[in-house]
Amino acid sequence: MDAAEWKNIGPLDNIPIRGARRLCLTHLGKPVAVFRTGDSELFALIDECPHKKGPLSEGIISGRSVACPLHNWVIALDDGEAVAPDEGSTQPLSVRLIDGDVYVRLPEPVLGAMV
């Protein structure tokens, strides 16, 4: 694992089942959150709903999706896409569980890329 990209955010037990934690980390100036489903699957997203930038980490997790607390848009945790009929997306990030600790990958921005 490249230490410059993968960040240890602490033990899995710090993220409740069917819950989320907003991290102190940001990616490209945007907040990051880690989500844990009822089956203990882990996902990481930029913590902004594509609709009105609501904090997805404060939403309700159902299956592999989260409902934004502002206007109930449903966002798929695996790819960050809004569920139809809504349209839009938030950026998903890679997440790993290693020896009980959760790691999130914060990729380096591509030089010359528009952000």
C-alpha cells in the first residue's frame, strides 16, 4: 500500500453498523465519509449529495444506498450515483479493511486536470 494515498482512519468498530463517519480528511477540498452497511460492507464517498450538497454521512443507510437528509435523494454507495428518477453523482473512493483497521484511498489529483 502506498502510504501517500491510503490513509488509516481507525478501527472498524468506530463506524456503526448502518452508519457513517465524516472524516477529518478532505479530497480536493471536499469532505470524505465512510459508510458501513448492515452486512458490514464498507464504502467511501465525497460527503456531498449531488443535489444540494447535503451531508450524506447524516443520511439513512438502507441496503447499499444512503438517503440524503435534506431532500431524501437516494445515492448508491458503490458508485456514488443518484438512484432514478434523480440524476447526478458524488465521487466514490476506494476503501479497505486490513487487520481491523479501515483505510481510505485519496488519489493524487492528475496534473493539468480540470477539477
